[in-house]
Amino acid sequence: MLNKDDLQIRWFELEQKLAERFGKKPDTESILFLIGIQELGDIRKKFTKEQKQDLMHIAICTIMSSSGYYELDHIDADGWPHYKQLKPMPTMNPFEQEVFLKDHILLYFQTHDF
């Protein structure tokens, strides 16, 4: 993990790029939602509340798979990916969780050439 200042700079740059693309600055949940849609590969105008939660879960599993916490198990008949947890998430305070999550989100966008 990189130092906190570098992470904040990279996070701000990601927010700026997304704001330019979508017309408003996204919060972390919105970014996870976008990652979930990207991974699902199904761009709809509307998702149910449950589907939105599932998309955020897909995003979390996807970004945490780079550190070995999850791996893709299968894709169901409707095209939705399902993951299995390989190891427990580390115990962290809320600030550490935020940094951990943001670092993994940034890695996702870096590896997807955004």
C-alpha cells in the first residue's frame, strides 16, 4: 500500500476523471456501483434495490480478488458472477477500512487502463 498522501492524490484524480465523464463527483458507493456494472457487463437504465446491492457486492469481490480475498466461483444462468471467499478480511478500524478499500478501487482502475 502506498503512503496516505499519494493515495489521496490518486483518489482525487480518479474522482475528477469520473466527474468529467459522468457530470458529477461520485462517492465511494457510486464508484463501487460502476465497477459492479462493468463486471456484470449489463448496462440497464434501472436496477432493483437488491440488484444494486448485488452489484456493489460484485465490485467488492472483484477488487478484493487482486489481494486473494475472493475468487470468481461461477457465472449463473442470468450472467451474474458469484465469488467465493478465500480468506477472512483483516480487522481494521473505519479509517483503515476506507484506505484499504480506496487503494483496491484505485488498483482496479489502474489495471483497467482508466
